[in-house]
Amino acid sequence: MDLRIGQGIDIHRFKAGRRCILGGVEIPSEVGLLGHSDADALTHALMDAVLGAIGQRDIGTLFPDTDAAFKDADSIVLLAKVWGIAKAAGWRIVNADISLLAQIPKVNPYVTEMRERLSAVLECQLERVTIKATTSEKLGFIGREEGVLASAVVLIQRE
Ligand code: MG
């Protein structure tokens, strides 16, 4: 049994007039997240964790923000592409654990839906994808409600 671990981190800043999409779920919010794609920091952290685990470069290399093809891209579609690479190499998810640091918006009511979306893309059971959300106790850029940070670890296995 071949086991690999990967980790990923992503930060996106808030911007009025943008949608707030995290874990593939649109969350009602006064401000959204700014980025070349849909700026889904949680899904981006997960993608980088998978890419690290399978020994590939990062999402910035795979989906460059200079490429118009990825403008406003649905990060769930990008995650499906990343998982396609992993699956083709014979990998399966053991588990993925993701933490979101955000002062706003309130994401807890949407965590189960996020887990459903992400586990469907990763072709694993819901229980294998966990998401925790916390504030930063009003400290730093997260506390000032300037942006969010997501961190993900993933363990994969291959026979
Ligand atoms: Mg990103």
C-alpha cells in the first residue's frame, strides 16, 4: 500500500460586488472573494493538497491566472480536473481535512453542503472529507474582515 500526504494553503481578499463561494457553495454575504477564478479559497487549498500528495506542481502552475480560460472559473470544475489526474495515477482518498479561518461570513450552516460537493468530486464517502471553520478572534487580516484563509491536508492511497 502506497500512502501519500499533501497540504495546501490559500488566501483570498474580500471585495464588494463579488460572490462568496467556499467549498463549491455560494454563501450569502455582503462581500465576496476576489480572484481570477471564483476565488474559492477552500477548494483551492484542497486542490494544492491533492497536487502535493501526487507529486505535481501547484494550481498556479496548472491553471495560471494569466490564462483567460480560467477567468471566473468554477473551482469545483478545476478540482475535478486535479482529481482526474490523481485518479488516472491510481490514487484514492483516505481522507481530507480542511480548516477555514474567516471572521465573516458565517459558514457553519453550509459546511455539510460543502462536504457533499467536495466528496462527490473526490469520489469518496462524505465522512472522509471534514471541514472546520473558526474566526481569528478579530486578530490580523482575517479579524479585520479583509479576507479568508483556508488550509487543507489530504491523505491518499494506492494499491
Ligand atoms: Mg486561490
